[in-house]
Amino acid sequence: MTTTNGSPSSSSSSATISSSSEANNRNPNPNPNPSSSSSNTMHSWWESVSKAQARIHALSSLLASPSLISLAESDRPARSLLNSSDAYLAVSAALSHTSAGSGDDPLCQWLYETYQSSDPDLRLVVLAFVPLLAGLYLSRVVTFSVSSASGSAPSLAGFEAVLLALYGSEVKVRSGKPLLISIPDLSQPSLYHTPSKGSVSTHKPTIGVLSPPLEPQIAVKSTKRASIVGIALDCYYRKISLMPSCSKIDFCEFVSSWAGQDCPCRHEFDDDINSSSSPEMRSFGEEGGDIENAAEGMGGLAIQDRLNGECKWEGVGRNSRRGSRVPLPWELLQPVMRILGHCLLAPLISEEVKDAASASVRCVYARASHDITPQVILAARSLIQLDKSTRKTAKDALMFAAPGPASNPSTPSKPRRPEVLLASK
């Protein structure tokens, strides 16, 4: 006997099927297994470690440095490579060679392939060398263009490939859209509070273009060179809090060379920066050892950049500058000023980085004063004033924290309670 579609048995069975299917849709995994998520996490961690170990072994063979292999044995080998000063110095020495940067340079190929990895820590390793790549590339472009009349200029296709990889990744992220910024309306009584409904202004908010839409590039043209390098530096800036100090110092060193380091205009704001070595401070130091120690601490806050009229700061291998004076359009100076602002004012920045950035921003100011670039003059002068006020505040804090010259370490900080003598009547 055939069951009709309208029979109760068929309707009840269909209702049961539909209800069970709805329950499955609401809870696709009624009995989740906690071990599956942990196993996936362990698998992704092991895959990341394996990729980092492979890249470290490849780099060790390229640089002929067996000591780098020990970095692959840590729990986070990519971060160990990022924070290794020995690895940074080895890569820096290899890239600084006159024959480096060509299209068949194996180290540039290693950087390019490492940045193509999906591991964010490995991409950070490549970003740490962006100041070095940008500095060497721009300086050699200018040098080779001057000397190209005498012969053919060497190829820099290796440097350009790494910079184009950074630029291409940013093109994908932005998806053809510009970076916009909302400029506050200064006619409002407060920039940080929304006005009441009755006093809402009819003016529309002003929108500024921080960066125009990026066009895909397959080669570095002379008209797009500054924009491509500027985008690479902007990628570096977004991760600058994770970058090692040696990378930031390299950046400041190259920026000083790009701007030109021999102009005396950069000392315009340095009239009182070394006040810690004044006769008044020395006389205070003669009166008490604590004040002398405080003076030495404040002397460390002064900018250590002037020696025989040249910009120099202390450090191994920092006595001579690399790089040449290069054109500095606004597309390149925007990320440069942001990075210098971080190196000057961010917390937990070493004094060596601050001194290098302080000397660098003064070179940029001197260059902008000669080129008559108003926006650069305003930005550089603001950073210089902020740097001076920050150093003055730190010196004042040390001055007030130091004890007076008449104080004695053996003197108790609290007065003794008066003795009570009991007399019998």
C-alpha cells in the first residue's frame, strides 16, 4: 500500500526530519572536542617554528656564520633572530658591501622570500632591515647617478625587489583607497567634546588626505622612487615598537646623511642643551658627592653629537656615517618625521637612540630651512622643542631627587623622640 503525501505518518516523519535538521544547523558540533583546537594550535605553532628554523639555517649558510644556528633552538626562533645583535651586524655588513643589492644577490633574495612568508614574526625580521635597505639604496642611487657618466652603474635590483615586496603588500591592504584623516573644527569651543544638539555647527568636518591611493608598481621608476621607499618606511613605523635599537640608530644615521650633516644651522636650538656642564653645575658638584653624581646623570641626558663641528655619537662602529645627501620630497619625509618622533618621545627608548634621533631631526631642520619647506620646518622645529622640554624635565627631576649638599647619609631621616625622664617626689 502506497502512502499518500497527506497521510499523518508522512507529515510526522517529515516534521521529525526537519526538526532534527534545524537542531543540527543550530549546533553543528554537539559534542565539541577540546583537544582538536589545542592540536590545531600546536600544529600552527610547530609549523611557524619549522619555517623560522629553515630561514635561520638558510641565512646562516649565506653569511657563513654557524653561530646563528643557535637561534633556531629557541621556542620562538624568529623573535630570537629579530633581537639578535650579532645577526643584525652580520646582515648589515653583508648588505653594506659595494657588490650587494644586485639582482642575483642571495641575501636580498632571502629577505624577499622571508617577507613573503605568512609568519608575522618572520616579516618583522625583514622590516628591521628596512632603514638599512632604504638608506643604502637611496644613497647609492644618487652616487651612481653622479658617476654614471664615467661608466655603467651597478644594478640595485635586489634592493628594489625587497622594497617592491613591501610596497605591493601595502597596495593589497589599502585596496585602492586613500588614507584619510578628520581635521577638527577649531571654531568649536572644545576639540574633545561633542557640542549639544542646539549648537551643532552646519559646517561639514574637514577631511584631509594623509596618503593618496597607491598604484601597483612592477618596477621602481625614478618618479615613484620616493613614494615606494616612503611606503616601506611607513610599514616599518607601524611595527616600530618591536624593532631593535640598532635598527632605529641606523635609520637616524641615514636620515642625517640624507639631509646633510655639515650645516651649522642645525645647532640653532643648542644654546642651552649642555647646561649640565656649566660652571654653576660644576660648583654644585664640588660641594657634595651626591650632587656630583646627579650632575653626571644629567650630563648623560645631553645630546652627545658635537665633536669638532661634526655630528657624531658614541658607539661601536658609529664614528663614520654611511649614505649621501639625497632629495627629500614630502612623500619620503612624512614617515621619516613619524619615526623620528617615536625615537625621541616614546617611552622605554634608550639614550643612544634619543641622541641619534635628536641629532638627526636637527639635520632635517637645517635642510628644510635651506630648501624652504614650511611643513618640514614646522614638524622638525616642533620635535626639537619637545625634545628639549623632555630633557629639561628629566634634568629637573634628577636635580630635585638629589639630596642637598649638607645632608649626611649617616643622619637619620626622622627626628628621635624626646626622652622622658621620670623623677620621684
